[in-house]
Amino acid sequence: MTIYFYLVTNSHSTAEGYYKLPILYVVNDLLPMFKTVEERNGKSTRDYTELIREQLTKLEEQQLISYDDETQVVLIKDALKLNVTMNEKHRSAAIKRIMDVPYSELIDEFLELADTYDGLLAEDIRKGMDTV
């Protein structure tokens, strides 16, 4: 769950839970913690990138996130449930952040979640995508 907590609180995360996050950013941010745990447990040095990938896969299996390795985009599946846009200004800022994320096939999954939890946001994103 440490990785999940990191995903929802790191400096790249957004309230919508859809953003670009290269694995190396995670490794760089969490490396001091991993080294401390490994030293304490007497483990040898590991490939931290692979460790992060394993943790992301576990979170995907638990249906907490989706991660697109190709575009390095993460989707936190319950973010919209907890962070519904409250007004047009809030929605506009959310749309800008989402449109700034490199194209990923995860956008379809994001829009399905938005349909469920924030229909106006989903509708406005689709309108924005049609004009691009």
C-alpha cells in the first residue's frame, strides 16, 4: 500500500487521478525508503525499477489503478469518486490537466469512471477531444 499512497499523494498526482508518472520518478522518490527497508531486512540490492513495476501490477490486479507502460500514464480508479468537480471553473481546470496528459488508451477507462462519478466532466472532456 505504500506505492498506492505514493500514487495519490506525489507531486505529479492530480485530483482526477489521471496523470503521467514515469517509473523512474517513483524510483527516485522512494529509493531512500527501499534502501532503508532492505538494509533493515538484510536483503541485497534489487532492481528498484522492477520492484516498482511489480507493485504497480499488484495494484492493477486489485483493481485500484491502471498503468500504461508505453505512455507512462497512471489512472487511480477511485479518484473521481472522491474528487467530483464542484463547479464550471473546477471542471475547466480538471479538463486542462487531463488534456495535458499524453494520449493513452487509459482515457477510455477514465471516461467510463467519469461517466459514473462526474458526468459533466466526462461530457466536457469528450467535447474537448472532438475539437482537437
